[in-house]
Amino acid sequence: MATDAMPRFPDGFLWGVSTSAHQIEGAAALRGPSVWDAFTAEPGRVRDGSTAAVACDHYHRYREDVALLADLGVDAYRFSVSWPRVGSPGGLDFYDRLVDELCAAGVRPVPTLFHWDLPAGLDWLERDTAARFAQYVSAVAGRLGDRVGKWITLNEPAEHTLLGHALGIHAPGRELLFDALPAAHHQLLAHGLAVRALRAEGATDIGIANSHGPTWPASNAPADREAADFYDLLLNRLFADPLLTGRYPEGVGELMPGDVAADLEVIAEPLDWYGVNYYAPTRVGAPQGAEIEFGGVTLPAELPFSVREIEGRPRTDFGWPVVPEGLTELLTGFRERYAGRLPPVVITENGCSYEGLDDQDRIAYLDGHVRALHRAVEAGVDVRGYFVWSLLDNFEWAEGYARRFGLVHVDFETLARTPKASYGWFRELLAEQRRAPVG
Ligand code: IFM
């Protein structure tokens, strides 16, 4: 790990941590069912057979968690609002209490309105889900908008489409491959309608959290480059292009349902900022005609690309390579590609899974990525914030509780919280950033 002083970020830079409702709240009996409840009930879907019924029990322990946030010294807390909870009697009361507690602790609430826990019975393959989402968003904004300034519409529609609808690794467990594309379109439409609904409620600081990473071709061979380009389209351009340019990448619009031209006008509603979740780049080559085990995921043989290992890098416990400079590459690449159209960027997630309380590997990962982010700032990218994934160890979807991303350890037997070494490191970083520069 580098030991020289962390460079200073611009004044007003927003430091925070992120979580999501389904991964931490628990109290499943006090909300309606989501697609994740049905999915985790199916044997074999979650690696350790666990469910999120209790998770970190944040629903009952949110005061303790807000105290941890205050002690950490973050400016902001990104959490998600559970649509199935809001649909249940009294469901919004919980977020009212949470937002009050955050405001009292001097931590800005930054809610994400959809982080994968779709109410059971709804389906992103249905266009109507987008309109239903906008109604729910209006209700949440109407209730919390007097205290919440900054909003996030969706979390990672790319992953939700790919893992949930194309490959069947996440809820709702569909294996539609390219027939999953309507789920992407309807989420993007839902985003645009939500931006309008939020603005109608007076909101002025709206973004989205999209997962992005550089795609590295496995070699210079044309077949590898072509495959990598296609992967890049699916992960990056399919979601960023319509939002930032009002167009789908060439050839994609034809595959989408409905009046795509009219929908694109909604999807491209101007954003106040653009959220990027970054974990690692992906190395991609031509298809190899066989299933691939990659980062805990089995990719089918019929995909028109194959994902290859990035050699010579440290790996997280999840097997993901640690490549901080990928973040600089991603952001400088975005600035070029979307020149004049990219609003200020916020890193809405960045983090890693490692075991142990003395998590020096996590410190090294975060330190490297924050420095890489600063290099992007130096290169002229307008970056306004950085959120660590995650405050707490939590329910890591199909991996259950086996992957620990938290700055705070959670004992899933006793639910006791114990700050890790990385929590102390991040607290010191924030204090350091706030100290007046010498001289
Ligand atoms: O835990 C997830 C989160 O829900 C979405 N982004 C990636 C994280 C780590 O896999």
C-alpha cells in the first residue's frame, strides 16, 4: 500500500458509504414479498442456502448503524428504499425514521429507489412496470422530499438485466439471453419516468447508479477485439448511451419493444449527475465454445464472447482482480466518449470482499482506488463524490453471507457490529481531507 499522503479532493467533495435494503434490512415479515424472496426460497439458488429474512436486521438496528455512520464521519449515506416495504401498510414510516435519524446525525440521506428487490408479481419484461415505478417514486418523494435532496433512481440495471433476466443467476432467475433486452429497456424507461416524477415533486439533484468497467480485449486478434467490443456494448454503452445521448448503440434500438424513439426522449431526461459503480475491468475474447466459470458465475457456451482471467493482479476473496487504474481509464474514457454530455460523476459504489477484522487488503484496495480516482480528477474529469460499498457485511445476493464487503463486520449469529481496520482507515482519510491544507 502507498504510504504517501492522500492527495486532496476538491472542496465540497461528497464522501459516503452505500448499502441496499434487501441486503441489510431483514424484517421480511414487515414488508410485502419481492422477487428475491421467491428466488432464495428455491433450493440451490443461493450458495450457502441463506435468505435475507433477517440479514443485518438494520430495520430494527438502524439507530446503531446511523451512529456508526456519524462516528465514521461520512458526509452522506446511500441506502435503498424497498418498494415491497413501501407497498405495505406503514412501510414508508421506516424511511421517515431513518431519514430523521440521519439528518439529526448530520449525514445526508441519498436514497436509491430501486436496488433489485422488485415487488413479487411485477416483472421488468412488462412495460407497465415502468409506470408503476414512477407512481411509487412519487409517493416516496412526496413523503421524504422535505429532507432528502439527492436521489438515485436505479441501481445497476445492467447487472439486474444480465444476472437476473439473461443468465438466471439472480432473481427473478430467467435465462433469456438476448431476449432479456426488454427488461433493460423498461428499467431505463422507468428511470426516465422517475426523473420526471421526482422533478414534479421538486427534486433538483438526481442521478442513477450504473455499473461500468473498462473492457480489455484478450488480444489484438480481430475476433477478440470484436468480442470485447460487443461485451463493452452490453455492459457500458447499452445503458450509458441512451441516458447521455438519447440513442441506443447501433443495432440495439431495433431489438427493443414499444415506441423506442418516444421512450428515448423520456430516458434521456437530463441528469444532475451520473453515478458509476466500479469494481474491476473485464478481459474479453472470442467465444471458446464452452461454459466459463467466472467470478462465481457460470457463463453459458453460446455467448458471442468469453470472459478471460486478468493475470498478475491481486484478487479479492470473490476472485475479482484488483485494478485501481481501471477506474482512471474508465472515467477519462467516459469523458472523451460523452464529451459535452457527461454531467458531474459520483462514484456510487467501489469496494471488495475480504475476510477478517484486520482487513489490510481492503485498505490497500480502497487506498489504490481513491488515488486512481484522484488521477481522474487531475485529468479533468468532474468527479463530485465517492461512496464505499459497503457500510456493513451483508447478504451478497446469490453468494449469501459468504462475501464480506463491509467496513463493519457483522456477526450473523448475534448481529453484533464490529468496525474493521478499514473503517478506521476511512475515518482517518475523511478527517485528513477536511483538515485545512498547511501553508
Ligand atoms: O452487493 C452488490 C451491490 O448490491 C450491487 N453492486 C455490486 C455489489 C457487490 O457485488
